[in-house]
Amino acid sequence: MKASKCKLDVRAGAVMWATLCIFLGQPSQALPQEFFYQGKTITVISGREPGGLGDLRHRAILPYLKKHIPGQPNIVTEYMPGGGGRKVANHIYRTAQPDGLIIGSPPGGFILAAVLKEPGVNYELDKFTYFGSAESEDHYVFLTRKEANLGTLDRLRATSGIRVGGQSVGHTIYTLGRLFAYILRLKEPKFITGYSGPEMDQALLRGEVDARVSAVPSLLQRSPEWIEKKLVDVHSILQIPKSSTHPRFADLPELESFAKTDKERLLLDIYRSFSMVGATFITPPGTPPGRNRILRDAITAAYRDPEFFKGFKTFTGETPSPIMPDEFDVIIKKLPRNPEDVDLFKKIAGGGPLPGH
């Protein structure tokens, strides 16, 4: 009996040991979530210059992402600006390790550039995993410096060669500057690039540029004296979605009110669609599905966290309007990709002369 019992104990121990070995030999995404992310560091590669509104939005999310990832890994940011998000998107697609520890955070222009088949796009949108967006509502204004004496629409349209500032071809603010100029029918505007957001503010005050587009929260938080001391003239606002008015600029004419053709109204509809799927997080193709699921669940929980809403508003000056990852996937699939529909938009977003009306 003792010998039989001993054999059973040995057999049971062997089974338990074999089971443990099999468990430990599984890919790490099959382990409990804490086992993978606990003690690790996630690197988020941002496609923006530090200091602008996009960077503030990006950094406002990270503490809540960390909070909701089991194991609460460290999260650090590296910066890789360029090409309106194309540089970092290319890096995430082609170079970054697909291990769940590298996340891209490009500006929304990388989606637009891919749909428009712009140069420098070496990635496929449908191969990324997306993580929703903190912002689905936005407000942008077109403004000129007071000293330029462009305070009325007639003066704005009659003045040739107005210098409009922007970051780089493909950047959201650059594209919007050209969109406003086109719909407002400016006369031979010039588009000056190479600035970060804060640098462009200084360039406007120094007279290096005459006009720029500004996101309303950035304007009110970074340069409130421009409005309070009337250092600028604000001409028009683009509301995203169209029905979303901003209380500080409720009396400004919406950009669509200047559109004269169905083609121009379609142009604005297309931009609003692209803007709804703005800045997001992405992971490299081949990232283990289990790790993507952990991260998507974490960002979903973060966007539903009441503390996130408070913290985001304190940090950026605006109330978030999140799109959850699953909703974001649906919108990506529905973006206009018909060449005929986006041809005019492609010319607006590009680096050549604005098309004629």
C-alpha cells in the first residue's frame, strides 16, 4: 500500500510539475496580465513637437492609461515629429518592436495622408491596431495679427500674399490654414512652414507671418491676452462636428457659411470626418493580440474614468469627448476613400498652389 501510495504521490507531483512547465512555457500574453506589464516600461513615441496643444493632450492621457494597465508599468514619451505624423507612423509600422512595449502617438494627419496617398506614407492603415481618441469635438479659428490691418473680410480678401503659418506639410494646422484660405477665397496666400505651435505664436507677434489657424483651447490657454487685449482679429471658426458651438466664439461665422458650392461643402464634410478620427495611439503590426487587448481595455477604462475628465480639462483647458477603440475602428473603415471624393481635398492638403474655384 505504501509503495502504491508513493507511486501515486510521485505521479501527481510529476503531473503538477509538467503542468507548471507548460504554463510557464506559454507565450507571455497567456500569463496573467500583471506578469507581463508589472515592472516593465512602455515607450510612447509622439509625432509632435513638445509644448503644443497636441502634446498636452497626449501627456494628459498617460497617467490614466498607466492607472488602468494591470501591473501599472512605467510610461515614458519620446518625440519623433515630422510629416504630420507620417514619420512616427512609418517607424511604428516598419521598425518598432511588436512586443506591446512600444506605442505610437501620431497626430491625426497620418490617417489623412494615407487616405490621400501622399508621398512619404510607407504604412497601411488597416495593419495598425487603434486605441480610440480623447477628442471627437474640436474648434479651430482663423486669425490675423492686429497690426496687419486685416480686420474685415473685405480687407482679408483684397490683400494679396497673406502669410499663413504652419508646422509642416500634412500637419493638421497647415492643412486647416489652406482650407480656411480656400473657403474664404484669400488672394494668393503664402504658406510658411517650419514652426512648432509656440514658435508660430511668436512668429505672428514678430510679424514673420500674418495669420494662423489655432485650436480654440490652445488659444485660450496659451495666449488668452490675444483675445483680451485684442492683439488679433478672429475671422471664422470651424466647428467639429458642425453643430458643436463654442461659448467664447458663438458669434463667429462658421466656415461653411462662406462655402458657395456643393463641392466646397463636401470638402468641409470630408475634413470633419477625418478630424473625428484624429490623434490616436497605435501599435506595430504583429503585436500579440493579448497585449493589444490589455492596452485597448486600459484606454477604454481610462476614457470612462471620471478622474480622467477632470485631469484632462485641468491639463489642456478643454473637456474631452472620447471615441472608444471599437467605435474608432468603425469610423476608420467608413472614411471616404473614393478618389473622386478626395481629389480636391488632396490638393488642399498638399504642398502645391491652392486649386482654383
